[in-house]
Amino acid sequence: MSLRVRLAAAFAAVALITAAAVALATPVILGRGFAQVLGDSTGTPGPGGGRGLGLGAGMHAQQVQQDTILTMIVVAIVAAVVASLIGVVLAGRIAGPLDRLRVAAVAVAHGDLQRRSGLADRTDEIGLLGRSFDTMAGELEEDAASRKRFFQDVVHELKTPLAVIDATASAVLDGVYAHEDRHLETIRSQSRLLARIVDDLRTISLAEAGQLPLRLASVDASRVAADVAQAFGARAGQAGVRVSVAGAPGLAAQADPDRLQQVLAALVDNAIRHAPAGSNLVIEVRPSGAGRVRVAVHDDGPGIAPADRAHVFDRFYQADASRDRSAGTSGLGLAIVKALVEAQGGTVGVEDATPRGAIFWLELPAAPGR
């Protein structure tokens, strides 16, 4: 039974109890009063020696009327008190779960993110409220765990280049290494990696907070895809990977042209690093329906394991735990892709390609009038 129905039933019960008590008591009280009046009128001698109302009958009837009214008031008050006590009991049964929810909310506010309402099994509005609260508490718990993992990952990622810089500089200063440019180059490359990590983190933070400056305009997505394919042609050739563009030409998306190029460059760079020599890499641009433009990067690499697909866009996530940062990457490329695409009103995802490989895709709003 819903809470609305239960409250209505409780109020109706209180009113009915009061009305029933008064209705049951009224005939008895009135009957007793009329009996007194009739008894007095038939048993009291009148002024002529017979039986009649007599001179004092009017005053007596008025007294009986007042007693009757007073008795009815007392009965009504008693009925109202009894009904109110019943109402208090019913209200307590209804308000009890809300107090449990209040206690759980206070616990969550003080940091106990594992606390739940205990009302999820109810089928009324209070149960719906309890399930909503539990969902919120679960999301807060997950966010807290995500922040903890994030800081741990940041510490881990910053620790490695810092350790390399410190060890190399100490070895040069201590005379273990000669003062050679190659050691200075090691320090510079690790410093640049640190700067890249910090800059990537700043970009993600601004994008997720909605504070990243964007120049949204009508952008020819097919043209941007062709430019990225041409820019990576030499590097792909060195890796033995053939890059091509497919799909409908002239598709315009509502996006920031520089950020869209950055997103596609990150996806193509990621695909080249994982694609085997002699494979093909295709950037496909096509309409996606409902006023969207879809851009997908197909590769012939090893693909993404099902357990990793939900995390590939997480910060610092590595599907291959043995992979390091020797390539000079910050580990934030796909996280930046997700943040930039969502900042432009789009969505991203990954799926398996047939017969092998992976498809990283993004969808952006189509330009107005297209």
C-alpha cells in the first residue's frame, strides 16, 4: 500500500472513530435527558392539584438541556483524545522509517559511506526514497574509492620519472656517470613526461568541470579525419600500419575543430601502438541517426578483453599491466578523449571488431542544418 493511501486511511480512521463515538453516545445521552424531562412532567403536581409541568418545569428542562450538552461535549472530547492517541501511534509507525533514513543520512554526512537506509525492501514511497538514498550513497562510496585510486595512481605515475631524474642526477653529481649529454637527455625526457602528465590532468579536470574553453562550430569531420590520417602517415609507415579514411564525405559535426583533431590523434596514436605490422587502421566517418555524427577508429590489434572495456577510459588504466611509460605516454590519452568528447556533448565507447581488433568510436552532435 502506498504512503499516500496509508496517510489518507489514517486520517479517515481518526475522523471515523471520533464521529462514531459521538454518534453512538448521542442517542443515549439525548434519551436519558428526554426521559428525565418526561418523568418530571408526569410525576410533578401542577398548581391545580393535578399533574402537569408545574412552575419549575421550565427551569428543570433547561437544566437537563445544559447537562445533556455538557455530556455530549465531554464524550466528544474523550473521543477526540482517543482518536488522537490512535493517530499518534499510526503517525509513529509511518514516521519511524523516515527517522531511520535521517539517521542513515547523518551517518553518510559524517563519512560512513557504507551506511544504507535499510528500506529498500519496502514497496511504498518510503521504499522508493530509501532505494534512491542507497543509490546515492553507493555512488558517493564509488566516487570516494575512485578518488583514492586516482591519487594512488598519480603518486605512482609521478614517482617513476622523479626517481629516474633523481637517480640520474645523483649519479652524474657523484661521478658514477660522466657529464655526458645522454644523461642530460634522460633527465629532460623524464621532465617532459612529468609536464605532460600534469598538463593532461589539468585538461581532464577542466573538461570534467565544464571550464575548458571550447570553440564550437560546424566542423567537417571527414576532413579532420583525413588530416589526422595524413599527419600519422609517416609514423604508421614506420610501424608497418596502413592508415585510411572511409565513410561519407562532408559530414559536419558541432565541435571544436582543434579538440576534435586532438581526440582523433589520440585514438589513432593508441591504435598504431597496439596494431601489428602489416595491419590496417581505418578511420570511419558516418551519420549515426538522431542528429549525430559517428567517427570510429578500427584497428587489427589484439582487441580489448571484456573485463577491460569498462575501464579503458579511466585515468592511468592499463589493460596490459606489464606496459610501462617507455613510449613517453602519460597514461591519460583515452581519459582525455572521453573528457573532451563529453565536454562537446558527445559520447565515446569501445567494442570488438570482426574478426579481430578493436573499434574506438565517438559520437558528436551534427551541425545545425545538416
